[in-house]
Amino acid sequence: MSIEFRPQIQDLVAYKPGKPIDDVKKEYGLDRVIKLASNENPLGCSENANNAIQDALSHLHIYPDGNSTNLKAAIADKFNIKPSQILPSSGSDEMVDQISKTFIQEGDEVIMADITFPRYISTCKMMGGIPVIVPLLNHTYDLAGMKEKITDKTRMIWLCNPNNPTGTMFTTDILEDFLASVPKDIVIIYDEAYREFVTRKDYPQNSLRYLEKYPNLIVMRTFSKAYGLAALRVGFTIASEEIIDHINRIRGPFNVNTLAQVAAIAALDDDAFIEKIYSVNKEGKEFFYHNFDELGLEYAPSETNHVLVDVKRDAQEIFVELQKRGVIVRPIYGTFIRVSVGTMEENTIFVNNLKDVL
Ligand SMILES: Cc1ncc(COP(=O)(O)O)c(C=O)c1O
């Protein structure tokens, strides 16, 4: 007799994180390695968050507040919504998993783009759902194409705006048309992990205003990117009270740790930090574009903190060559790599090494 595993997880592949900086240093005998591979914040996080963590360090023996009460209150206050419509999570990664567990039954169809954030598809398969893939058009979400794929088996639709890894966005008009045309029994999840970096005016800056009209909408945000708290694992989701109540039933009792809660509250208050990272990021992207143009490389103009660029050579090969020179980026597919925006010094090191490699 042998143990049995659920068939739904048989062909899933474990997430492969990039090599840690220290391993790359050791492997290639390098003193300095820069990582522009995970869309992290090159400025760190708000000093307020650091201070809040220091203060909380004396409470590590106490369980976190399982309700994240103060964090919910801070988010509610900042965005003018009810605490009962908010659910903090251990990064939005955890929320992708919880949303899939809350809604997907065997055989349900889940519409998603390709390429987009990979956890949408893996959690769908994990639940026995059927991913319905709609390719990007010109590196951008094809919402009309997604609408065409709706059947009476469609349970959920994942939207990522702006998108990872392409950095592209769709406009307020396109989102509003889409929301209005999707049947109300289909759950639409709107992942805004990179919203703070968007520069275009036609981006739906205030997605929360759609929640009242569309009770089938779930909005996901994270503290990992612009707020620079990736290591702490904290994000939050906003939806109707009914949806939040149901997701909350399957949540682990202490899913957001104490340091994450206090740091997120402090970070929310520091608008100056967000303004600074916005400018540093915008300047970094313009620097990349200028250099890619000079090198004759095509790229997707990005509304995030990363740029997808066609290096016209095998992406894996370029990735290895850059790594040997102390720069970690992310090979995406074919000849495309994704590079996160760093400090100007890091951006310059990347560009110089890319020129060298090419
Ligand atoms: C689009 C998108 N959603 C969600 C996440 C998960 O972020 P976190 O779990 O750190 O909040 C990421 C991380 O890269 C992302 O790119």
C-alpha cells in the first residue's frame, strides 16, 4: 500500500526562487552582486516602519493580533472603506491561494492572461479548476478576448493591472466596460500590486469606487513593492463584506505576523516615502528606455517597477552572462528578460554589463 496524493497537484511545479545573492557571490567569486530580479524596492522601506518594528521586537513571544485590528483600521481610514471589507494577508501570494480555495470547484473555468502572475494558474489547477488562457495582445491584457471566453462554467477572472512581468496597463474606460459586461456571478479579481508606480493619467487610480456597484469584484494590494516590506509578507484585499467573510473562514488564525502589522501601519502613513520611490522609479525607467533605444532593443513601456526587454538573444544565456558579472535579472521567455528598477547606481551597473554581454 502506498500513500496517495491529490491528482490535482501531480503536475504542479514548485516555485523556483532565484539564486540568493550570497550563492552567486560564492559561485563566481564576486564581491558585489546586485539583484534586479524580484521587483523589490531599492530604497528599502519607510523609516517609520523600521522604527515600529524595533518597538515591537520586545513582543515576539506574544501571538499576533489574529484579526489585524489596527492594520484594518489604518487601511480603512486611509482609503475610506469599512474595516469589515478588508482582509490583510501574508503577502498577496497568500490571498491568491485563499481566493482560489474560496471559489473554485472541480471543473470550474478560470480565465486568466498569459503572461501574467504565475500563482493564478497554479492555485487554479491545485483546486481542480480549468485555466482558460487568453494571450496578451502587444504585451497587454486583452480584455475583449477574455470576455469572449466566458461560458456558463466560468467562475473567476484574474486581472493584473499593471501587469507583471510586462509592466503594461489597461485604462479606466476598458476596465469599466469590462466590469459592466461580465455577469455578476463571476468573481473578478483585480490585482493592483504595482499601482503606486503608475504614471499614466488614464489608469484607474481609484478602483475601490467600483466595489459598491460590482459586488463580484475583489481588489488586491500589497506592501511588498512600493512600500518595501517584501520580507515581512503583508498585503490586503478589499471586497464586499460577504466575500471577505467567506475568505476569512479559511484563513489561518495568525496569518499576518506582528512585525508585518506594525510596519504596514507605519508605512501607510509615510506618503513622502511613496512619492520618493515613485520618482526614483520613473527616473530609472527613463534611463533604461534611453539605453535600450541606443542599443536598438525593444521594450514594453512599463507602468510598474520593472521593464520587459527583448535582448534579441536567448534570455537564459543573457541571464547567466549577467549573473557571472554580478547582476541578477529574470529571464522570462524566448529573448525577453525582466529587469527591476534599482537605484541609479544599480541601473547603471546593469546597463553597462548588458552592453558588455551583448
Ligand atoms: C502581480 C503580483 N501579484 C501579487 C504578488 C505577490 O506579492 P506579495 O505576496 O509579496 O504581496 C506579486 C509579486 O511579485 C505580483 O507581481
